[in-house]
Amino acid sequence: MVWQKKYADAEPLLNSLIKERPNELVLVELLADVYSWQKQYDKATKLYKRLLSKNYNPKNIEFKLAEDLRFSGKDEEAVKFYKKYLGLI
């Protein structure tokens, strides 16, 4: 569904899978991506931060988080994550 851009259909399925398998962080990342692609940046940001707190794929997640923050107008926070991504802090 996700790859067919049927995000609204994929969202409840992913949420259900995450409840069953909360430690499969790849599912959390995919759900965060779905939220981001639907421009639901606050939901995506929350999940990306959760992934970072678990040290899951930090470089990739730092960039995605920075992008979502930028798109949602939270530029100062976005800069912080861009700098982390670039290794400047």
C-alpha cells in the first residue's frame, strides 16, 4: 500500500503492526515516513525523535527529522538536526 501511495490505507495497518511488534523500529520509521509524505509533520517528528532516542539509524533519521521540522516552519530546531547530521555538533 505504501509503495502505491495509498498512505491513508497503510497508516492503520502500520499502527496495528507496531502495536504487535513495538521493537521492529523499521515499522516505526515507515509510519513516520507515511506521516511525513502526508504532510503530518508533527506526528512524523514525534516518531523520528522516538527512533533517535533508541539510536536507530541516526544519520538517516536526523536528516528526515530536520527536513520535517523545516517543512513545518520550525527552522531553529531544524538547523540543530541538520548540524547533527553534518557532524557539526
